[in-house]
Amino acid sequence: MHFTKMEGLGNDYLYHFGEIDNPAEVSIKLSERHFGIGSDGIILIDKSDKADFKMRIFNADGSEAKMCGNGIRCVGKYVYDKGYTDKTDLEIETLSGIKYLKLNVSDAKVKSVRVNMGKAEVSERAALSVNGEEISTVPVSTGNPHTVTFVENAAEVPLEKIGPALEKHPFFPDGVNAEFAQVIDKNTIRMRVWERGSGITMACGTGSCATVAAAVSLGYCKKNEEVSVILDGGTLVITILDDGTVIMQGPATTVCECEVEL
């Protein structure tokens, strides 16, 4: 079976066009970085009767995610670079609705993608007890469940300890992606992430959208202004429009092609 390994700011997935049997089991097997190919999960692409294409995302632990911001940019690059479409404006069906992509093409290859992610839903701050300490965190839905905690220094956050505790906290019965954000100025945020089902990752697109939405709601950033979210794997540019719509811009890169025996 053929997979294409792609990454968006180090958030790497294995991409395949068409359905496969037991995708959760395949994701667990292939995502393992010593005995598999190594990835944050697999993404399946197929034709859609509602949009140009559809995508399904399976995390490294086999759980299915509704949406992946870095992944959807790579889906745009995949279908264009491989000749499945010649359109540069695409509609992609996801479990959190249809998303709208604009592809930036240079030398017949997609270099970056602008995505209309829809509206973010920001909830009131919640005070939670995590590992014996109380933290103040902002739940946000961007298709996936997130919670954003603002900190003084993102680099010093012990992600490997606090991340899994937040992901499994009773306040989030379905689990949650946990972002830790340091506001540098009104147009710059440093963020690190623990992703539900994958653990520490280099970047999270929906998490970056959630982070800026939370920052705008608290007055740290402004609507209609580009905010650079600096992640371990690079930088995404996020804009929150007047009506709450989130626009994400960032790169998409092909790493290699893989033939796998399952």
C-alpha cells in the first residue's frame, strides 16, 4: 500500500488516497517511530459528494479526529501536486464541516495554503485542578476541542506532565487538546501543544486557531489583524475576522513516498 509522508511545521502524517481496512489499527502500527514509518497519524483522502474531496484523520493512538489544520493544508498540496485537481480554490469535507482552501502555487507545486477554518467557539475561563495545582484555562472549539492556558514562558511548561493530565481531565469528558501560550505582543504568540491522541507535537493548526481566538476574546490580540503563532516546528499566521471566522495561513511539505506491507 502506498502512503505519502507530509508535514506542516513538523506536524507529520501519512497520506493515502482512498479507503483502507482497519484504519485505526493501521495508524497505530505505522505511526510508531521505531517499528513503523513514524508520524502523528494517518490521513485518508477520497472523493466527496459534498465538496471537492473529503479527509479522515486518525491519530497515532488510533482515535479519529474531526479536523487537523496542518493536515488539511497538506491535503490541498497532495491533491494538486499529484494531479487529482487543477483547482487552486478547494472545498474539503471534514467531520467538522466543509473547509475552504486557497492554494499558493509556484513552479507547479503548492508551497503554502490559506484555509477558512470557520468560526471558533470560545467559552468562559475555567479554573481547574491539575496535578495538585489550580490553572486558569480557556476552552475553545475549532472543530476539535481545545483548551488554551496563557503562561509567562511557554518554553518552561512541563508538557509531558501537564499535557496528559489536561487531556484526560474530567472537565473534558471527550478529552481535549492542550495549548500553552505566551503572548509576546499583540501580533505574536509563542505556543506549545499536547495533542489529544498524539502527545507532544511540533505544531497544531486548529490549536493555533484556538489560541488566537482565546487571545482575542481576552483582549491580548485584535480582530482583523494577522497574528504569528510561533510553534516548535515553525510559524502559522492566524487572523480572526469580525464575525469570528478564523483564517489560517501556513506551509505544506512532502517528505517522502512510502510503500508499505500491511
